[in-house]
Amino acid sequence: MTDSDSARPRLGTAIRLSLIALIACGLIFPVVLTGFAQVLFPRQANGSILYVNGEAVGSSLIAQNFTQSIYFQPRNDSASGVDPDIPIAQAYGQIPLISNATGISATALESMVKSSAQYTFFFFGPQYVNVVQLNLRLYQQYPDVYQK
């Protein structure tokens, strides 16, 4: 028996194992994981899409480009530019500009920011506000200002 004859069975075994690993890791595992995610966390698995009147308007996971001064602005110091969350202090700092631009009282905006605040870890850590969700609440609560 030559060296090439003994190498053939090893090569065939390696190819079969590679195909099994490819199918298991590249097909079966992702399909099963996606199925579990759809059952257990359907909103998150589908991108945490936000809807207005049945129409998708954005995702609570990705910042939108709000260019008008009537909207809260996402942070501009984020490295990726897609972080939808800002520190609560930054949201409060935008209230005078938004109040002047919309005519909505600063007190009403402060209340909305306060009720939209979330904690980093349950009730611990710094508070933040999701700008996309906050602007969506403004849009729904003040249609005369935002739906012109």
C-alpha cells in the first residue's frame, strides 16, 4: 500500500466531516435559532420596528436622521451614528429649542422626556431616552404640530 492509497480514506473522511459541519453550522443551527427567536422574541427578532397607523416608520434600535428642529436629535458623538439613545440630560438640554420651534410648552416636553426615560440596567445606571420612540410619541400626541 502506497502513501497515496492511505491518504484517500483520510481525504474522503475530511470532506464528509466538512460537509456535515457546513450543513449543521451553516444551515441547521441558524434555522433553529431563528425559529426560537421568532417564537420567544418576535418583536426583537424582526428588528424592533415601530409603526404608525400600520405603516413601518423606523426601528427603536437604529437612530433616524431627524434634521428639523421640531424633533429631538440623536447624539452626534456616537462613533457609528446609529445609536438611538441619548443621556437624559442631553434630552432635557434640547427642550428649549423644541419648545420654541413647536410651541409645545417646556413643561409638557419635560414631562414627556421624564416618562420616556429608561435605565441602563433595570433601576441602576444612568438614565437614557430613545430618541426615535420619543419623537414618535411627540408625533402621535401633537398631530397638529407634527402632521402638517
